[in-house]
Amino acid sequence: MFSKMHKGTIVLSHFQVASLLQSQKEATVSISLDLGLTTSRVQVENSGIILPDGQRISWKDLGKISKHKNRCYLVENNTVSPIVVYSEKTGWVRTLYPTSSAPTTLISGILMHRIKDVDPTEDTVRKIGTLGSLKGAVVLDTATGLGYTAIEASKQANKVVTVELDPTALEIAQLNPWSQKLFNNPKIIQIVGDIGKEVKKFKNEDFTHIVHDPPTSRITGELYSGNLYKEFYRILKSGGKMFHYIGDPNSEHGAQVTPGVIRRLQEAGFRDIEKRPEAFGVVAVKF
């Protein structure tokens, strides 16, 4: 079990250490200690580097970080540890997966954000952008994950309620420098629970917008069910919009799943269902 992120927590990936390994003869080197958000100067010595807080990382450990392209590493007590967590609740292994910008999560081999052609930040912006203006909105985010959806929506919305089934998702988010606004923004309300159950606790027309961004239907088929869509319809205000992430519409899986999603949304009462391929999903409206 990892400790929560606090000011000064250091997280590295191969993107950050690459320049270090090429600068072993320099006295000091500039490096990001928070996955690219800021930069700091570190001292270079024969055995490794000395961080601003006094911690030391050996060249051997830096080489290990550089070698593993699909992991981020927490630096704590002069030790580097991969941010990988097994969830007893879901049976999934979650890994904080680095990119050249914001990291994503790898769940049992499946990436939770797009990293080809767009990065996780742009992926999130595209999803939220399908809903139009969120000024004054009350938004339901049905799958917190790293919190990027809730954070982006909160830039405009009055309130964002975000629900996460798996506590280990939040454990990883707490260590992710890019997720910290999830925990310190008063407009974001977190709920740990099953959205299929939590949705029944909301009142009719509680929300102006819904962002439904579940993992693939291969591992969470219940999140693509008609009964859940009916609950979403009930809690959405008249005129409200829902974005439903499905996956690459040009992939075999996306082509198979999308027609069924659209049919079940229509059966739940949604209208004006529009495919939004730039965001890998559809938008549906309640009239």
C-alpha cells in the first residue's frame, strides 16, 4: 500500500530519466520530478543523483526506470517502486502508465486513455467537448479513474459528482501529480461505490450532463446495460446531454458494440443520438 501524495512527492518514468543517463558527466541536470509538470535541478555524482530533498537514486535504479517503458515509479526513502496495484475488489492489476504528457492507467493490459495520435489530456478534452458549454452545469462522471474527466469538467461546471468502484484507482490517482486537483477542488464530490447502485440514490433530474466513460465492455459489460441507461435518463434534466465513451469506431470491437449501445439508449428514451468519432463515443439527449 502506497502513502498518499504530499507536496514534494517524486514520481518518475523513462521519459524523465532519459536525459539524466546521457548527462552523467554534468554537475547538475534539469529534470522533472512530477511527470513533466515542473522542472528541478538535481546534483550528479558518480553513484547516481541527489534530489533537492536529499534523497539519492543510483544509476542502477535510474537504468531500471529507463528500461521499463510501461511504468511510473515512486521515489521514497531513497528507493524506487513501480506504481502497480492489485485490486482485491475487481481482480484487476492497475499500473500508472507514462506518456510524454499526462500518464494513463493500464488495467490488466488495457489502456484507459488514448495515447496514439492524442495524449490522455487531449483525449479528455475531446470527450468533454462533445457536451458543449458546461457553464453552470451539474455533471455526473460515472468512472473516476485518474480523475481527468472530473477535473476538466470542473473548469466550467458548478459541481461534478464522480463515482469510482475500485479504491485502488483512487490510490493510484493520489500518487499521480496530474490528478491532484481531484482531491483539492471543492467543486468535485467523490463517491466510492458501484455506479449501478449509486445511480439509484440520485433524484430525478439531478444532473444537467453525464459523462459515461467506462472501461471496455469486455471487462465491464454491466456498464453498457439498458437498465443503467434508463437510470441515467431518469436523473438527467430535460434537455440534458450524456456522452458515452465506447471505443474506436473503426475497430472491430467498436463497430460491434456501437449499434447495440445506440439501440439501448433509444429504448431508454434518449434521442438525437450522434456518433462522435473524434471522442470515440456517442452523445445522447434527453427531451
